Amino acid sequence: MSEPPAGKTQKSEEIAREELKKERDDFLKAFFRKGVELTEELVRERDLARQRLLFLEEENARLRAQVASGDAIRELLRKIEALEIEKERVLHQFQEVQVASTRQHASFSEIENELANLANLYVASYQLHASLDPRGVLQTLKDLLAQFIGAEAFAIYLQLQENEGLIVAASEGVSESELPLVQPGQGMLGEVFTSGRAHHRDGDPRLGAISDPVAIIPLRLRDKIAGLLVIFRTLEQKHAFIQVDHELLKLLGAQAISALIAAQLFSAQDANQPPLSSLSDLGILSHGRVLVPHR
Amino acid sequence: MAEYSCLIVEDSPMMRQLLVFALARVKSLRVTEADDGVDALRKLAASRFDIIITDINMPIMDGLKLVKRIRSDQVHKETPIVIITTEGSQEDRQRALQLGANAYITKPIQAPQVIAKVKELLKIE
């Protein structure tokens, strides 16, 4: 076998070397391309993972907020429930206070009325005994009946002598000629005079009449009856007698005659004598001594 | 507490006493009494009053004349006036209101009504 010429061999080696170099370059290119691809893949994977992480973090935050808001709602509901209970309690207390306040207001009004009534009685008693003239006492009686009681037509009867009929001492709103004569035990007035029991007519006091008085009050002097106070009719605005009217009529029944007698005794007294001088004659003063020397 | 002064003009001592008793319930009120219209004018000339309560029927000078005189008085022309009348005397009441009275009370007088009227006109709680 013959050896290839040297030039030819050298050429073949160069070709082989070129091929080898080419193969190496291809390998390296493929290797680096794969490396790039792998790196790119890794970068993509990392970006996806990061996005996923972000998503999950957001989701987590959202869920946490949801849980927190659920707790807040539950807390709010608990507070609302507690407030509802508190509201009920406060409302109950308020109602109790309102009831107490209404009761106090009613009690206050009642006391105010009582005070007004007592003032009426005080003024009536004061005025009745203030006059030292029998005419003044009768006038006071008339004023009290008209202005305090609201009587429009009335008469005051007095018995001047034992076992005799009663005379009209004063009247208002009626003509004296219309007034009935009163004999003890006879007729409505006479029966009240004899029994000593006051008469109060039921119904509207404005609609009374001389034949049907709305009130007949015996005027007492200790255990005796000395006269009558008769109301025939009340003023238009006086629809009914109230408690204080009855009290006032009782007061007049008990005090009118003694006021008249006191005024009569005073007016009958010697005007030149001191008003209390006759007390020394009655033997009621202790030892009859003069304690303050007269100057 | 502000103090108010009230003049009561009433010829009946009984009614005067009753009004004074009633108005004693109003703590800040100082009450002066006059027997009739002439006495009232004398007292109005000497002092200033925040409210005047007057009866209509009085001797010497009645309530209507008094209301007229008060309304022509520079000091008291704006002072509230309450007149006391009977239910039947509607003409007098109307006349008094026309002359410048501010309110009226009818007899028989009830203390709570008097107090309420005075408090209302003086704007006292």
C-alpha cells in the first residue's frame, strides 16, 4: 500500500481540524443557547413566583382584613346589644322619673290649692272679725258670699227673739218681699233651723230658686241656732261648689253670729270708756293688778 | 333673682287681702295696695310698677278710668294691667281691653289663676 502524498495528508488534517473546531463551536453555541434558555426560563419562573407571592400576600391581607372586619362587626353587634339593654334601662328609669314627676307635680298643685284654700279661709275669718260694727259684719258676710263663694242671690236670716220667726237681716240678688218667712220647723228653711243640719241641693247651683235654695247653712252660737244663711242661686260662672266653698260655709256657720255679737257689744259700749275696761268687772284678770304703771 | 313690683287697686279690703295672700306665693314680687283709682294714681306717680291689678267697680275713680289714665302716663304706658271683673260684665271687660288692659280675671277669684296670670305677664318661670 502506498502512503498518501504529504500535501494531501496535511490537507486532510486541516479539514479534520476545521470540522472538529466547527463541532466544538456548534457545541459551545448550543451549550450557551441552552444556558441562555435555561436562564431565561429561570427568570420567568422567578417572575411568576414573585407575582404569585404578591398575589398571595394581597390575598392574605384581604383575608386578614375580612377576619378583622368580621370581628369588628361582632364587637359592634355586642355593643349594640349592650346599648339596647342600656336604652331599655334608661327608658324604664325615665318612665319612673316621669311618673314620680307627675305625682310630685300633682302633689305640688294639691298643696298650692290647699294653701289657696287656707288663705281664703284665713281672709274670710280675719275680715269677718275685723269689723266692730254689726252693719260692717253683715256687709262682710255679703261680700264673702258674693266674692268668695260666687253667690248671686242669697239672704241672711236671724232670730232676734226666742221662739219667734226669723227676720231677713241682709239679702242680695232678690227682693226682700219675695223672701219666705221662716218659722222654726216649718218649710225647708224652718226645718234646717230646727234640726241644725245644713242643706245642700244637688245639681247646678246656678239653677236654684227661692223655693229651691242651693244651700241652707245654720248659723250657730255655741249649741244653739241663731240664724240661717241661704243661697238661692250662684253666679253664671259658678258651675259647682268646690271643697273650699263648703269649708267657708262651715266657717261662716260657726263664726258669723259670734262676730255679729262682738260687734254689737262693742258698738253698744260707752265710747268714753277704754274698750277693754269692762274686763276688770268680769273677774277674769289675775289678781286685778296693774302690771305696767300708767304714765 | 329679679324683683318685680305689683300694684293692687281694689276697694274691698277682703279682696285686697286675698290678692296679697295669693301674690305672696310669687317670691320675687313686692306688692303695694291702693284703695281706689285716685290712691293708685298717687302711688303710680311716686313709684314705678311692673304690673298693675285693678278692680273695675270702685268708688271715686273706677278701673276703666284708671286704665285710661295709666295708658296716657309716660312711665306706665307699657306696664301690664290685669282687670278684675265679674263674668256678667262683658261690656266693661271689652272696654277695659280696648283701653289697653292686657288681661282679665273673673270673680270669684282663685289664687292659682291670679298667680298664673301675673307670672305669664311678667314672664316669670
